[in-house]
Amino acid sequence: MKKNLSYIDSVHRDGCIWNISVMLLLIAFPLTVAFLFGAAPDWGALLVGLIATAPMYWAVGVIETITFVPMLGAGGSYLSFVTGNISNLKLPCAINALEQNGVSASSEEGEIISTIAIATSSIVTTIIIIIGVVCIVPLTPILEAPVLEPAFAQMLPALFGGLGVAFVSKNWKIAVAPVVLMLVLFIFVPALNSSTVGIMVPVSVLFTIGVSRILYKRGVL
Amino acid sequence: MEFHVNHPILFAMTGFLVAVVLAQSVYFLVKALRRSKEIGMDQTKIKKTIQTAAVFTIAPAVSIVISVIALSKSLGLPLPWLRLSVVGSLSYEAIAAENAVSAMGLSLGKISSLTAQQFVNITLVMTISILVGIWLVPVIGKKLLSGMSNLGAKDAKWADIFQNAMFIGMISAFLGYVFCDISRLWAPVEGYSATSGLIPVCTMAVSALVMVVLGLLMRKPRLKWLGDYALPISLVLGMAAAIPITAWLA
């Protein structure tokens, strides 16, 4: 029975085990601190803090899961939702790798390529953060140097400029309508900014799928 | 035991959790590499994929280190290290921490040193609020993805377009975001110059231009290797260009 498990099924099985284990360990962290230092949570304040924070992040979390899982593939999803930084790092990394290899995300090759790209990216990120933590004293003045600040403040535009050219030029018929819509919305709706771009991703994805369907049905694509 | 935000025990616990997450990444990498050999994928291409992903990740990862440093000033080092290695992001953690302490009648910037109880409350609020993706992927991931492969079985061409449409949709949202402050040109915002909204636009333009130039260069056989590093090169040059652009337009 075990040997008949396909690759993709075994990814799902292993992913479930890893993610649930990491989740339990994450919950254990504050509980262990509370136990070791004899400090029970302030329950009333905890409830208020959670009410202020959790509902919005839960809603965003559900939408992000539905939006990003089909793009990340199975292995990529289990990893990305543990290690985070999906739209600014893991997903661009996977998209670039698929593009570089000329494989479709929905094929088994695509699944493997995106898993390899996301796993590599996660490993490198984790190691760089470890180096940063170990060398925080000498690194802080360098990384917080005012001269470098604009470079890191503009990371997303620099990332999506390159990725946009690579991807939009190859799929320009699909891209025209969503790019125009998003430009108009972001320029003229003041509420749309860096903190609300996450909410616009699923809106834009749905819109693009809708437009593509119409174009496909009319034989334009 | 006397609590402080940089207690060695907190470092040890965080180190353990980070090691587990690292192990998960290595596990999935090895699993995918094995499968790639089994189905006879070109291993030189796989190697290149790993190199590109690693090089591309450096700049964004350094920016995560900067977030760890920023948060460590109020929360100590272990907690931001944990939160930004597992799921989190700077803006999310800052908001969650602020909500947690303000519920206790305090303000994060004004606390000189956190008590164990404040630390536990902050960590619980952060953890419980962010957990959704971690458990929801095991619950619905398989269904979502088998829906995708059913789509592929029914109409392979549409499935491909569908996949590209999702990528384009995401990229379009971020392209729109790059222009979000351009309205400062005609609707001034206090504290910002009118042209400051052009900074991200110009940065993006530089990065896009670099990508176009690389695309032309890599047509020459001798420079074909550039294709593997096109995205990291355009990212880093775009970020570097942001320094003079900001000085000029801010």
C-alpha cells in the first residue's frame, strides 16, 4: 500500500506531518516561556489583543491560502506557508524558476522545479537570518546605514520591474487589462497603498482569470 | 529565573525551532531532487535552478535581517528571529506586538524592558493570529491542487492559460502598487515632496530596463548564462539605482 503512494500524494502526506508539527511547536513556544518563567498570560488583555489582530489576519490568511496554493504547487505551498514572505520572495522565485526551465506549473516537472526553488530560497533565507543574528553587532551599523535605506525601501519595485518585463512580455494579451485596471485603481484610490496591496492580489488574480477566459473563448489566446 | 528578552533559554528555543524549519526545507529539497532524477529531468538545469534561487534570495533575505534588527530594539533578538524565520513579516509582527501591549494599557515604544507576562502575551497574539496558512494548507491544499490538475486533464491549453493568468494577476497588483503614490504630483501630501511618488516608478523602470538589456545580451551564445541571473541582477541594480533616484526626487 505504502509503495503505491504517488510522488504528489507523498508530498501531501509529508507536508501535513511537517506543518502540523511546526504549528504545535510554535504554539508550545509561548506556553513554555510562560511555564519556565512562571508568568501566566494576562488573559483579559490577551483576548482584547487577539480581537484586535486575529480576525483580519485570519481572513487574509484564508484568502492567501486559496490564492497562492495553486501558484506554488504542493511542496512549495507546505514550505511557503511555514517560512513566509510569499509574495515578495517565494512566489517570484518559483515563477522565475518555472520560466527559466520552460515548464508549466501544473505539470509534475513544474511541481518539482517550484519545490526546489522555494526550498532553496527558504534554506538561504534561514541561513542569512542566522548569520544576521550571530553578527548583529557588527552588521547593524552597516545595514542601518542611511545611504542603503532607499535601496531596501524600493525592493518591491525593483523586484517586480524585472519580473514584470519577463512575464508580461510573454503574455501581453493576458496582461493588458489587469495592468491597466490595477494602475488606475492604485493611482486614483487613496486607500490602496503598500499595506493594502495584499488584499488587491486576489482581486487582480480573479479579474485576470475572468478576462483570460473571455479571450480564450473568443479564440484570442 | 529572572526574565529578560534576550535570555539564553529564548535563544535556545528559537534556535531549535529554526533548525526544525530548516530541516523541513532540506527534506523537501532532497525529496524533489530524488524525484527529478527518477523521472529523468536534466540535472544541469536543476543545478542552475538552485543557483539562481539562491542568488536571487540574497537581497530579499538581507532586507528580512534589517526587519529583525528593527524589531529587536523593543522585543529582544530571539522573538523577531523566530517570527521572521517562521511565517511573519515586519509590518505584521509590529502590528501584532503593538495590539498585544496596548491591550495591556501600554505602548511598545515606551516600554524600557518587557516583563515575562507581556512577552508571553505578545508571542501568543502573534502566533495565534498568523497560524492560519500553516494548518489550512494541509486541510484544503490537496483539494485545491487536484482541482487544478482536473482542469489540466479536461483542457490542457486552458489550464496553462489559467496558471499564467494567476501569475499575471499577482504581478499586475504589484505593478499597480508601484504607482500608488504618484498622485502626490497633483495632490500634495504633507511631509513628502511632489515627486517622491515617482521614486518607486523610476526604480521599477530601471529594473525593467536592465531586464530588457539582459534579454537582448543573452541572445549571444557567449552570454547565454546571463539568463540564469537576469532576475537577481535586475533586482540588485534596481535597488542600487534607488539610492540616487531617492536623493534626486525625495
